[in-house]
Amino acid sequence: MPTVTSIPIITATEAAALINDRDIIGFSGFTPAGAAKDIPTAIAARASEEHAQGRPFKIGVVTGASTGDSLDGELARANAMLFRTPYQSCKDLRVQINKGETCFYDMHLSMLPQAARYGFLGKVKYAVVEAASVSEEGEIVLTTSVGASNTFCNVADKILIELNEAHPAELQGLHDIYEPLDPPHRREIPLYSCSDRCGSPVLKVDPEKIIGIVKTNRPDEVGGFKDTDEVTKRIGENVAIFLAEEIKAGRIPKEFLPIQSGVGNIANAVLGALGENPNIPPFEMYSEVVQDSVIGLMRSGDVKFASATSLTVSPPVLKEVYEDLEFFKQRMVLRPQEISNHPEIVRRLGIISINTAIEADIWGNINSTHVMGNNLMNGIGGSGDFTRNAYISIFTCPSVAKGGAISTIVPMVAHLDHSEHSVQVLVTDQGVADLRGKDPAERAREIVDKCAHPEYRDQLHAYFDDVKDGHTPQTLRTAFAMHEAFMQKKDMRGVDWSSKYSK
Ligand code: 0RQ
């Protein structure tokens, strides 16, 4: 599909000049994949100029999930964000959010598009969307992510396109764009397997709304992964052994079920381990992100098909994909995040969800987002969309952080993202706690004995072993004693429940 030139070709600075103080903008991007780059950077420069003149200039920033540095980093450093939603992983932005200088709404990613359509986020004035090509009729071929770009183009008054030559126009056919009707007219989403398609390969927009095309040639700002170390390797192996045993026991069908996997170093290691375990059959993925390890697993035949909303791979791996695009287009589809993360599909397909926790408590509650209860790390992302509706929901984390000074297994999570009702299995480098069918006291013993680091096991047992009150033997007065110990002396070890923290 050739890109037409009847739509004005403008510079990023000209595009930024169209934006006004307090405008709400929906930017493409789900992770740095497919994120707008030149226009947000130019808006950040515009904000700095306005601030230098003593004028206010801040915009509302709505995206699919996290983005790259030229969007979140530039706008944060220019102090140009009125608010930010639904997810971020940018160091400079995180600092601003934790200082209370930028408002951040942490949202389930599947719900962001409908919230934009319902008007819950305010009026989205502009959609700024990266494209591999665009036609006179308003047909846009998206790049390495779909995210919420379809919805932003649908709800925005005006559309600005970043036509990025770093992505080949041959990407056409990789995407499946489908947007549900809103209540009371919504029907079922007609997807019954990972590889089904129910939408259009191109995003169709009203061509009258496209007010400019900015030409660019910039790669996605996706970082590499840390090499798998002993701890992440053991976590991965523990997940793989658990799932292989579930197949053997007949609790997972022998042909296996689709896998969802979170992002980050641990998630990457877990996927690698699934591929290496001879007792796990080749599998499909219904996830939100395709990351580096999946590409290798597609080559080896261990991953048969992957449905996601973004192709978040490091630059050398993206080069490999583009050099053999037909191979990967047969094995991959990128959908809107509303569909990739939709609870209806997750429950229907029987997804096995695997996400990473910051900390877990001995009852099975999970904190995915806040360090020591107050400092935001990234956000809940899609982990809640999948966990709450999974066939089996798994959380992984190392048993300790910060060289052993933090136990990731605590009496009570300092912030709650996923409750004990949604979490079925917890896996650390120490082992696997299977929480299914267990009451709170049984869960506490299972988690401490199987998942806590040996250095913390006696301490954690001492917290609940002798407490006989109630269905959940929690002691509110001492529940955060380990967190308090870390805040006072930078170490959770050696908490004495019988003296200062006596029950
Ligand atoms: O800090 O880098 O300074 O050492 O947290 O921890 O172990 O490298 O793990 O990269 O996999 O990220 C939960 C943040 C894990 C991520 C989280 C410190 C630790 C380290 C990172 P350093 P690791 P990962 C789909 C699903 C929520 C969203 C989600 C996440 C840093 O997986 O954001 O699941 N998940 N989305 O030292 C203090 C603790 C700690 C701790 C770890 N208990 N206390 N610090 N750390 N545990 C994706 C999307 O939705 C797009």
C-alpha cells in the first residue's frame, strides 16, 4: 500500500505547534514498540520554550502502556505532563510521579480503550500514531504495536501520523484490528483460538481527520535483557517443572494451553525454560508482549503461534524478524490491547498466566507495583487482566531482593494488586507453592516452606505459627514489622516478634 502525499507532510516542530496547553493526546506505543517518537520530543521542546516564557504548558498523556525515552523521558524531563496513564517504566517519569509532581492513574490495560471511548479520561483531542504506511483513504498500517492506537484515532478530533521508514510497509498483514461495540450493544468477541482473526489488517480512520504526516526513520527504543542468572534460571525451571507435572496429572489438557507471560528479565527466563523442558509440548501464546525469547522459540518450533499487542524485541532481534517477515507473519498476530488482554478471551481460551511480583504475602496476596507500599515501580499493566481470568494464574519472583536484605515473602503485602482469590500458584527460586484448595493457614505454611528464602523461614513461621485467632491468623499490629525493620535499618532479617513487635 503506497503512502500518499495529498495529506500535508509537516515537521515534528510544526506538529507540536498545533498542540495547546492542557490538550489530552493519545499516543501510539505499547512498551517502546511502535511508540511515537519525534512528535512527543518536539512537544517537550515546545513545553520548555513556553515555560521559559513563563507560560503554562502541560498535556495529558495517554498511551497503550509504557513507551520509549523520546516520549515519556522527554516529556517528563520537560515537566510537560498534566497526567499520565495507564502504565510507565521510565526512570525520570517514575521520579516525578513518586515526588507527586505528575499525576499517574494506574489502570488495567484492557480497560484503557473503553475508558477513552466512555469519556472517563476527558476528551482526547489528538491521536499521534506511528505508521509503516498510510493511504489516501485513511488506511493505516501500524508498526510494532497496536496498543490503543485504533481507539485513539477513533475518539480523537484530529490525527497526526509519524511515518517511520525504519519499519517496512510489508508489515501489512501482521495486525488484526477489531474494536468492540459499547454497552448496551456489545456482543461476544469472535475469537476462539490464538490464531483466529476477526478484524482488519489495516486501521481504517476518517481521512479528513489526518492533519499531517511527519516522516521519520527511527528504531524502537527497546533495551536488551539481562542475561539469565542462577536465580532467574531456577525460577524458570520451577515453573516449567510445575506445568509439566500438571499435564502429567491431567489437570492441564495434554495438548497444553496458551501461555501469557509478563515482561522483564524473569519473564524472559521463564519462557526460555518452558522451551527447554522436554515435557512441555510446543505451545501457543495469547499474551500482550512478544519479547526476545519468543522469537528464538518460534525458530526452534517450541512456540507455534503468538497473539499479542506488541512486538517488543531488541534491535538485533527485530532485524532478524524483518529479514524473514513472511515466516513470522505466519506465526504471529498483533491485536488491540483491548482484545489481547480481554478477560472474555482469557477465560475462554484457558490461558496460563505467568506474571512477576514485587512481593507476595503468606496468604497469597500480590504486590506488583509499589516498593515499600509507597513508591511506584511501573504499574499493574496487563497482569490483572490475565491473572483474574486465567485457567491457572502463576506469580514468580526471586525469594529475596537487595542482596538478601529484603524477603519478597512478607506477612502482609505493603500494597495490594492481586488478591488471594485470584492467585493460584507462587514460584520463587526456592520452589513452588500450590495454593489451590488451601485455606489461609495451609497457604501460609505452603508459601513459607516452599517459596521463602531459608534465612527467613523461621522468622515467618514465628509470625503465624502460634496465632489461633480467626480464619486468617493475621496480627495487624505486627503485620508490617519486616517492612518497618527495612525502613529503619535497611534489613528485614532478625525481626523479633516477641519484644517490640509482640503480639
Ligand atoms: O531493582 O534493578 O534496582 O536491582 O525491583 O526487579 O527482579 O529485575 O524483576 O525486571 O522482572 O521486574 C514486578 C517490577 C519485576 C515487573 C516487576 C527490585 C529489584 C530490581 C526489578 P534493581 P527484577 P523484573 C505484562 C505484565 C507489573 C506489571 C506486569 C512489573 C527491580 O514485572 O512491573 O506484571 N510488573 N505486567 O531489586 C524492593 C522488593 C523488590 C524490589 C524486586 N520486594 N522490594 N525492591 N525489587 N522486589 C507487561 C505489561 O503490562 C506491559
